[in-house]
Amino acid sequence: VQKRLGLKELESKIVTAEEAAALISNGDVVGMSGFTRAGDAKVVPMALVERAKNEEFKIDVYTGASLGPEVDKYLAEAGAIRKRGPFQGDAGIRNLINSGDVLYVDAHLSHNAELVRQGIIGPIKYLILEAVAITEDGLIIPTNSVGNSPIFAEYAENIIIELNISHPEALIGIHDIYVPGEQGKREAIPMTDAMQRIGDIGIKVDPAKIKAIVISEEPDAPSLIVPPDEETQTMANILLDFFSNEIKAGRLTKQLMPLQSGVGSVANAVLDGFADSEFEDLIVASEVLQDAVFNLIDAGKVKFAAATSITLTEELQQKVYGNLEKYADKICLRPQEISNHPELIRRLGLISINTALELDIYGNVNSTHVSGTRMMNGIGGSGDFARNARLGIFVTKSYAKGGAISSIVPMVSHVDHTEHDVDVIVTEQGIADLRGLAPKERVPLIIENCAHPDYKEQLWDYYNRAVEATGSHQTPHLLEEALSWHVNLAKNKTMKKEVSNA
Ligand code: 0RQ
């Protein structure tokens, strides 16, 4: 502990998790570290769970992104969360959001910092921040994620540190903390290459704000990623072929452009696919570094990887955290405001790959709402990247729930990514390159290349009747029928038309 606590004057602040949790009041707005189950505060939230069992206690919780079970399951299920933002991915809190027990503000991840600056999120009474060390010069070194912690630390009235001594000291030096100033007086972000470091190795805070330090040894919850199946592998292969064709067309080189990929098994399978490919000297400029990135560093394919969090399965946690020195000069963790910044995504020319729940025949994408009303996880960073990337790619299987649901529908039941933000769509059936195409040019590509064979005829039938009814408007729709597939699903448990006619 002594080694990790460079500022000796803070030794007197060491308390138990219960004592730290007692500082927080019912009704407080609380910021917490953590992004995709990495680097989250764990022991103080569990002490808050105990408090919530015995007293009226509800707080608003803002984080980087999704947290592990301590907050997004146990604290939520204890009834202690009034409002949550900006992202979650746990069935525990998801159910409470969809039963109306938790309010959820699902926001672009790059936007939060500006909302904190403007006082829309706040006043933040406490930040609970997991750290691997506090340096002699008072820099707080985060653990496996940075997320929104720098901006929370700047604006929070008080800070509780969870000093997690189970994380390796080799994390010190991996972070690159740069916080833009006030809008209107702000300089350009000084990054013209994704491998550049532009900030400090830790978060600068006024030590007087640190009200408690709790020593923790709780590891991060491992990532829940499932290994590739035949279909995710097919999607990965289709994408790799697409990139090869882009090289032939002279639009990309073997180095491609910096890659962003969402969380999940398709994203991981695509990256795994680079291992035996022609591509080389790849740079990852993403949100989350998953298992595949470290395998590609080992294989000599990826020369640098930056993100705002590292989320690994148990197997990879052991391999990477036991050998972090080996990766230290090849990885970098930044605030999410920087990893997801539109200015940088556009300047660096990212290729972004994210996942859709459903998409429509014109290329609008729903990534968040099951059947238009039920929240799944949230938009996360997918919108930050899709709109600003050089190449915005969406992947999804063409069907869900054993074929009862077509992921390609006449009109999406909720829009996260509009037709203007979607360049390329990939399913296990094939690929639709929508760049430069008008809505009616996109339809045949999406139906013929991407839809499941069971639904192609039904999609053509809808489209042809819509063209006829509107006299071929810019974007033909039968408004009274556009959401009928979802209605059919709700009534008959399938989107297949025969059943709705029965
Ligand atoms: O449910 O497991 O109960 O069967 O949705 O679907 O196919 O396993 O896909 O795990 O990759 O998640 C969009 C949710 C996809 C995710 C989403 C059902 C399906 C299954 C999951 P079951 P899959 P994935 C980086 C960028 C938004 C945020 C984002 C996500 C479950 O990728 O949250 O991209 N993305 N962030 O059966 C009803 C449909 C369905 C459907 C699938 N059309 N209708 N249910 N399912 N399609 C990360 C961050 O920003 C932090």
C-alpha cells in the first residue's frame, strides 16, 4: 500500500468501505469509474448495497459505460439507483429500466463530458474512482479503464479512491490523460496520429477533494464474450474480403486505417481474422480492447492499440495482466471524450465496426431497443464512431430467436443510426456497400445480399407495394404497414407473414 500511495499526507484518509460509503447521502449524484466491466469501483458500491437494505437510499449514477455486477446488478436490485447513465449491459439493471424502476439516460459516450461542463450532469457530490496508485506529485493513476473519470474528477465536489492493489503496477504509464478545456476557448486536440501521446499518465486532482481511500483487492469481472460460431466467422470473412477489395480499389493500404470495433463476439471474430491475413502494421483506435487485440499484438499484426478500457476474458486477463510490461509500449488508455471524439475520429479516418439489433431496407439502424420499446444496452459509442468514421460498418445476424425475427425489416422500430450514418452492412448472408447510393438503390443490395432467405420475398413484397402506392417517392413506405412486422411478432411470436394472415 505504501508504495502505491505516493502522497503521504493521504495516508490518514484510509478508511473501510463502510466508512467511505457512509459519506454519500440519499439523493446524491455520484460519478463512478468503470467502462465495460473494467476499472470500476467495487467495494464501496457493495457497502452502499448494505446501506440500501437498511435505509431509504437512492442515488443517480453516472459512469464511463457499463459496470460489473456490483453496481449494475446488486446496487440496482437493492433499489438504490434512481437514474443511470450513460450505458449499461447487465440484465439486472436492464429489467429495472424496462419495468420503470430506474430512469436511464442513454447517451453518446463522447457527449457526457460536455454535459458535465455545462452542469447538466451534476452537481456531482462524489466520484468513486478505482486507482492503481497515487503518485508523489498527486496524479491518480486509473486501472483498466479511464472512461469519464478525468472530467468527473475535475467537477466532483469530493472523491473517494478505491486503491486496488491487485492490479499490476505496470499499469502506471499506460494512460494518456488529456482533458479539453471550455468550449469557445478550446485548442484543437493535438493528435494527428493515433499512436501519439498527448497528456499525463494520470488524473490531476486537488488532494483536498480526496475524502477517503479504501484499499481493495477485487478483480474486474471478466468479459462475457462468447467464442465465434460459424456465422460470426462468416461475417468476419466477408469483412476481411471487403477490406482486400478496398485495397484493390486503391482506397486503403495493407495497413488499413485505425480500427474501432464494438464489444461482442462479431467484433472479436473480425479482429481474430486479421491473424492470418494480408493486413499488417494495424493500428487500433477503439473504445474497448478485447482479447483479440492482444493476440494480434503477439502475432505482430497490431503495432499499437489505444482505447478507453481493456475488457478481457479470464484466460486473457491472466496472460495480459501477468505480462503487462510486454504490452506497455504498444497500448494506451485515454478518456472516452478523446477515444470517441468526433474531431479525432474524422481526422484520423477511422474504420468503425458496430453491431445492429435490426436495420431497415434503406439502411437505418436500431442498436438499442428490442421491438422499439424495450432497452437492450444503449447506444454506447456506436454513434460517435458511425457518424464520424471514414467507413461506418454495421454487422448483425440476419435473423434472431431461431428465425422468428428478421433483423432486416421494412422500417426500424427505433432509430439510433440514420441512413446517413451507415456505409456498409454485413450479415452472415453477405454485404451491402451503401456508399454513394440513393435509398432506392440500397434496397436491392440490402434485401438480396443481407436478408435471410426466409424473409426476402416478404421484404420485396412490402417494397414493391410501397413504390406503387407512393408513386416512387424518395423513400417509399406504406405508413400503415411499416411496423406491422413488429406487431405481428408481438401477437404471433413471429415476423413471418403467413401467420399474420392466418
Ligand atoms: O438475445 O441472447 O436472449 O438470444 O439480442 O444479440 O446477436 O447475441 O448480439 O451480443 O453482439 O449484441 C446490438 C445488443 C448486439 C450490442 C447489441 C437479441 C438476440 C440476443 C443479443 P438472446 P446478439 P450481441 C461499443 C459500441 C450497442 C452499443 C454499441 C449493443 C441479443 O452490440 O448493445 O454498439 N450495441 N456500442 O437474440 C429482438 C432483434 C434482435 C434481438 C438480436 N432484431 N429483435 N431481439 N436480438 N436481434 C461498446 C460501447 O459503446 C460501450
